[in-house]
Amino acid sequence: MAAAAAATTTSTAARLSGDGRRITGPRRRVLRAMTAAKRPFTVEELCAELPDVGRATVFRTVRLLVDTEVLCRVVIEDGTVRYQLSDGEHHHHLVCSCCGSLQDFVDPAMDRLIEANAEGRQFALAGHAIELYGVCASCQAPRHTD
């Protein structure tokens, strides 16, 4: 697990460097904290985990990584925003209202329908995000107490 997180941090840093962005020590520490996260995180959680990294650095790094599609921004049902690492491919999210887990899903037919609707209204679509809220299979499973 630690090796996978280190590889992700290294590949992300290389990708940003290749785009001409500087990889400072604090930015690298933010990247490591993100890749080590076991669940979707908030910027505030990152700031709390990295008290010696400036808040502005954390916020700017998150914004940069969203802009470069390294992170995806997910609006949770209660309106809070969480982030998770992304492979950069367009996808949507299934959000569990019980445990907060996120599952990615891809639906090209739905995306084509969205694009056709925008085009039919002469709307220049720049992007879209879809979060579906419900209860995951694990939370639906009956709990046995012995």
C-alpha cells in the first residue's frame, strides 16, 4: 500500500513537472497526504494533517490538481466537497449516504445524451459532473449481531 502511494505521488509529481509546474517540498507533502488518504477527503482535513504546510499552499495545490484532473471534486449530499484521486478519465460518482463511500461509474450513453441536450439548446457545454446518492451494497447488507 505504501509503495502504491509512493508511486502515485512520484507519477503525479512527474506529470506536473512535465507540465512546467514546480514541485516544492510542501507541495510534495500535500501529494503524499492525498495519496495516503483511505477515503475521500476535505481540504480542511488535509490542512489539519499538515499543520506545518501553509493553508494557502494546500488550497492552491488542491486547485491545481483538480484543474489537471489528478483529483476529482465530489459534492456530497449534505453539500460538503470532498476530493479523491482520479485517473483523469471522465466519470461520475455513486455516493453512499450511510458510510460516505464513493464509487466511480462511466456511462458514455448518458454523456452523449447530456451533450445532445446542451447542443439542442445551443448551449456551449464546458463540462458536467453527476453524483448519485443512495446506499451502497455493504450498508444495505443485513448486519448480524451474535
